[in-house]
Amino acid sequence: MTGGRGRRKRADEPTADRLLALAARQFRVKGFHASTTRELSAALGIEKSSLYYHVSSKDDLLYRICVESLNRIQASVEEALADVDGPLERVDAMMSGHIAAMLEDRDLHATMLVELRALAGEQRDEVVGMRDRYEAIVRDTVAQAQEAGVLTAVFTTHELTLALLNLLNWTIFWYSPDGVDGADRIDELFRTVFLQGAVVPAGTTREPA
């Protein structure tokens, strides 16, 4: 996803990357409004005035985090969908691509999900537009599977899309890389719950994994 004013590569890219990662972590843990540029510059080991060489304001930093988050998620999903033809297989691939991106950059994506509301004006409009364009990819993939008869039509495409995004997005707030459930296990869990259902058919037994 190239959406709007994505970050340009510059000679100071390593510091810019560190700033983005550090700010995402700070905003996630402390909240956007409670975080200060003074804290960020101190953590980077630079003067506060030097911080503004990289970003114009704290709002601009949040905007860049949101843009980068959505760019990475969409790029991961588009790569996962490449050369996948079957409608159900495409839903499966889309879920895997989304999970992979979310769990690789948890601070970035958690900040985008929770703190996007702090943006205003054109920056907010642009990020919301990027989010809507990504959600359209998810919705179209779900719709194609419904049209092919491999996903239920009991619920609307809109309902299924919201349920799927809720399932995928909020994993980021309970997932721990040190836990027993790795990304592959979560991928398998969501595939089972969303694509197969978790109810054991009557008359059958299933042993726990």
C-alpha cells in the first residue's frame, strides 16, 4: 500500500526508524496524549530540538506510525494473496498475511488501532481512507467466498468482515511472543474458528490438541 504521504527514505533513515519504533512503543504503553516529545528525545539520546529534524510534531509522528502500520498490513496481505486462486484459500491466505504483519510489529499496529482517534484534519482523513481501502480488500475477499458458496450467506458480507477483522486485530492485545501459542498456532486457531467452526458435530468426539 502506498497510501498518500508515506515515509520517504532519507539519509537519517536509521534514526527515523528508531524514532518510529520507540514512539509506537511509548504511545502503546503510555498513550498518545500522556507521552511527550521530551521523553522520546531523551530515549533516543538526542536534544528535543533535534527531534523536530525528523518529524514536525507529535501529531505528525502518530500519523507516520498509522501510515506505516497500514502499509505493512496491506503489503503482507497482498503478498499472501498473490497466486492464490481458490476463494476459500484466499480467505485463509488473507488471514495468515494479516496475522503475520500484526504480530511482527505489535507496537506499531496496536498504536494505530487505539490512537488513530487522536489524529485530526487531513491526516486523520488520509489514514481513515487508507484503513477503508484495506478493509475493502478484506470485504471483497469474503464476498467472493460467499458468492462461490464456500462461506455462509446467513450473515452479510459486512457482518462477516467485521467479525473477521475483530478476531484478527485484537489478538495483538493478548498475544505474547514468550507464550506457548506462537503465530503459527494462532493462525491455525483462527482458521479453525472462522473457516470451520469450533462446534464438534453430534456423535463425534475430538481429543484436545
